[in-house]
Amino acid sequence: MSTYTPHRPAQLRRWTPAIGLAALVATATFADISVAAPATGRHASAATAAPAVISSHSATSPVVAPSQVAAPARPAASLSFDLCATTGTAVLPNANTSGSLTTSVPIWSYVTGDCITGTGAGNASLGGAPTLVVSQGDVVTVRLHNDLAEASALTFKGQLLPSDTDGAAPGGSKTYTFDAASPGTYLYQAGVAGVFERQVAMGLWGVLVVLPAAAGQAYEGASTAFDASMTVTISEIDPALNAAPTTYDMRNFAPKYTLYNGEPYPGTGIMGTANAGDDLLVRYVNAGLSYHSLSVLGANQRIIADDGNALAFDYSVVAQTVGPGQTTDAIIAVPAATPDGGLLTLFDGALKLHNRNRRPMSNTSYRMYGGAVGFVQVSGTPGGSDVVGPVTASVSADGVTGAVAASISDVAQGGSNVVAAEFFIDSVGAAGTGSGMTATDTVFDSPSEAVEATI
């Protein structure tokens, strides 16, 4: 699954020295790990010393697959996407014991671009539909281009948009516009034109993520803050449908494969990464036609939202059942004691861990298990007790000479050495993108440092 974020017009900004510093970010070594992190996140702490806003914290790890990490808050925008409903082929583990280890089936899917005029579209792939990432308040326009031999429409679950019962004719296009009013995780899929349930089962679905104004959170509540994120889509394949999609009777639909992110195990592999001690946001999206019980080995998961609606009271579960067309947001607390390279296992709690009903004794030369199994790889060493950033005080900026100075201390926050400092003008950017500062004594080697720079 790809992530599709459209280009936006550049914004020009005028700097006035009288505005002063927007922020000065200091970083420290936590438990002998050198940390340089942006000024938002689960471990953030803040102190103010006019005219600056100070924020610093421990590292986050927004390395995800396939997923979308939180973006900085920005003004609402008008965003446009082009999606093509088209055909392709998927390769799956084979079911029989006398032939190839794999089998190919026809599929349908959405790809990025306009396949009608030939600009940028490609072939369909399982789980390959782009994840549309927008921010709360955006006006979103999606143009559907239909490369199929039958009419097809789009529907965006959780969005205020009238149902389209006509869709785009074969070789035609249709435009949909809606306001992304509420943050959350949503499913988009083939709408109610033609035999739409067949189109969904063939692969016409994708994920819509609406980001809240607060960066580093899934929803507006602070309890939804996270360090890393990933999306897990669940879908199914009945090869009988894929072999004859235009004539198949959907009343006979009987999936033989259950897929995570478009792949059955062993193709799923590593679906995401996180650091030990992270709060990992998992956006579960059930694009299939069956119920699935989603479980994790090695950690617990806390349910924070269903269908894009944040829960007033979250709760912890071993396994969570997600219905067809439903989304669920969960936060997995990655155990701090997880060793570097350790794995957390995501799997179907109903233990349907097979491909096409293969049984272990049918042929010992083939893999005997598969289906809905995938892994989160834990990287880095578990952190120590110092997870609060240093405090910055006595910030000054000379409007004549351009000299900037401050004092930084981690003495009361854990006693780690301050290892770097940077400052921002107007607004805080990502870690490492500010203007660097030097230690007044020339060396960062103490939990307490005086720092300076020149604008």
C-alpha cells in the first residue's frame, strides 16, 4: 500500500526580527542514547521563558510500513487526488500438492493516476491502493477514472457524501468532493453502482486517514498520542470469484486466503517497526467480507477508536473483533524490555493460519501455514528512566547584534548530558532542521550547559 499526498502551493513568509524566537530545542543523552527529536510527541515536556516556547523530549520512531505518521498542523487546504480502477494479477501460495508453489489470479484495485488519459496509472496490485492522507478541515476532491469493463463508483465511509448509484461508465470518470471534518481512520471502496460487493471483494478499496490538528496524536485527545504508527488492512480472496468476476454468484463467496496488507503469510513479513517502549498506533482496516479477530503476541493493545470515532473510555484487549467495512484504532505499548531485533506477532485470533485450507500432512515439502500473520520489528535498545527532555531557561535574543543565548539543564529531569541545541524562528520544525547552537564552554559534556548562537 502506498501513501498518496498531493502537492500543495508553496507559501511565502516574511521574517520580522521583532517577532523573536519561536522555539529553542535542546537534546540530551538518555540512558547513553543520543537523542534528537522534534518538539512534539508522547514524551514531550514544555517550559516557557518569554519570548520563546521551549520543548524537548526523547526520541520517536515514525518508521512504518505501510502507514502514515503525524504531520505538522497546517491551515486547511483544498486537496485533489486521481484514482484509477483497473485490473492486474496477484501471485499467491498454491493450494495443490502436485504443481507450482504459487498460483496467479486476476484482481482489481485502485492505483494513482488517470488511466483514461494515460497519465501516471499502473497495474493493480493487492493492497496497492494508495492511502489518502489529509488533515482535518481539508476540502478533498477525488477523481475516479474507470478502466474496468463495467460501471464503478466510490464511497468514503464516515464522510458526509451522497451515495452515487451511477458511478463512472467504462472508460469514463467521476468526481467526488467532501469536507474532511473529523480525524480518524476510514475505508474507501467501490460504491453502490453495479455489483459493487463483487468489486470490493476483487480489491477495489483503500484507506483514508484524516489527521487531527495536534501532531503526534490519532485524535484530539491526549490519550491518543503515539510514537510510531502503521496500518494493517485485512482482506480475503476466493479464487473462484477472481477466475470469473463477471459471472460469479457472490452468495457462494468462500475465501481461501486471508491477507494482511495485501499478502498472505509468508509474504507479509515485517509490516512495521517501533522502538522498545514506544506507543505504536495500529490502524486496523477490515476491507474483507468476513469478521476478523485481531490479536498481538508479546504486548497488549488499547482500543482508542472505532470507525473514526474516538472512544470516551479506551479499553485493553487481547483480541479485537473487527467487522466487514469497519476500522479500529489501537495503541500497542511495546514492552521496554523487548530486545533489539525482537518481533511482535500480529495474527488472526481465530487461528485461521493457513492458505487454501492446506493441512500439515498433505505435502511436507511446502509451507504448511500462512494466512493472517505478520510482524512488527522492534529496533533500538530499551530506554532508561530518563525520558523527559532538558529544561531551557533565560532565553535572550538581541535584536541589534542577532546574538541568541540560553541556559539548558537536565539536572532535575534525569541527569543526562546535554548533547545538542538548536533554535527556530517563527515556528518549530523537525529535529535537526533548526539553527545549531554551540556550548559557551565549547563542549557539550554536562547535564547543564549555557548555549549561544548568532542569527
